[in-house]
Amino acid sequence: MRRITVILSLSMLLTMGYKSAPDSSFTTDLEARGIEVYEFSKEDALEHYIQLAPHSVQVYFYTKRYCKEFGVPQEVAFGVAKLETRYLGPDMFHYKPNQISTANAYGSYQILLSTAKYVVKIYPEVFPGITPGDITPDVLLNDVNLNSRIGIKYLNHLHIIYRSWIIACGFYNTGYPKINEYARNAVRFYNLVRRNV
């Protein structure tokens, strides 16, 4: 007998005409016919497909997600990503996030290893199951999701301290609370949007 694998999400079943999630007899019936059934949520499916997407799409998706979650203006976060790694948007299919700076900062948000460990340590509720010891250069280079989450949470952290996006961006760049050309460029689009609202 040929074995078929079926992966079902609740949204797929609802689209197929089911009024709610099928009961266990539905799964048992399929399995009795030699069909493996795996159920997953819409969020799990989205996460799976984002992991398969080009890196530029991943940076875009995770930046929007974590900006919303941490209250960071998207324009500021995208400004930082642009300045750090020349990220220009989701259609930049040749984009490579696994960049290392001369200061040994890693990934799309160019995070220093010590900074990443610090952020993970002081915000354990944001990084459940991750300890500072889990953060390595390899992880920061290759995990776009985690790199984006740490970078954007760090921007949020700096804004909480300095109450200014331009100073937060200056600190992100230099390690000191200052307004420099980098900070001005990082918040330029944010300021334009705010002025026109």
C-alpha cells in the first residue's frame, strides 16, 4: 500500500468545508487508510514558509513583527538595517544577512556578541528558553529571526533609557548616547513620516 502524508491546518480544514476542527475519529480514519496526518496552526505554517523565504523577505517579516511587539517605529528599525548591512527591502533577493563588521558585529542588525548576550540576559521573558550562553557568532550570523529580535529589542531598550530615537540610534552605533550622522540618517525617514501625519 502506498503511504501518503497529509499536513492539515485548521484554516485549511475550514476552507475545505469543515465547521470546526475535526475530532480524533477523523484523524484515526485517515491513519487507518495509511495516511499520516500532522496538524499545525496558521502561525506554524507561516513561520515555516518564512524560514524558506529569501533572507531579504525574512528580515522584512521579522522587522515588522518585532517593531510591532516592542513598540519600535518600523522606519527607525529599517533605517538601522539599511545603515548596518545596506538592507533595502524584501525584493532585494541578493541580500546576505550573514555579514561581519570590522568591529565583530554580526548579522543583519550588526550586533556585538557582548550586546546580544546582555539583551538576552536582561530580557529573559522576551527570549524564553534562550540563555546568554546560547548566543554565538554563528547563531547571530545565521538566525535572521533571533538577530532581528535582539537588534530591535535593543533599540527599544535604548529608547526606554534615553527617550529619544535619535539618541538611541547614536548609542546603537557608537556605544555612547550621542547624535551623529548615523543617528540622523537612521531616523530621517521616521521624522519625515511623523511630520506628514
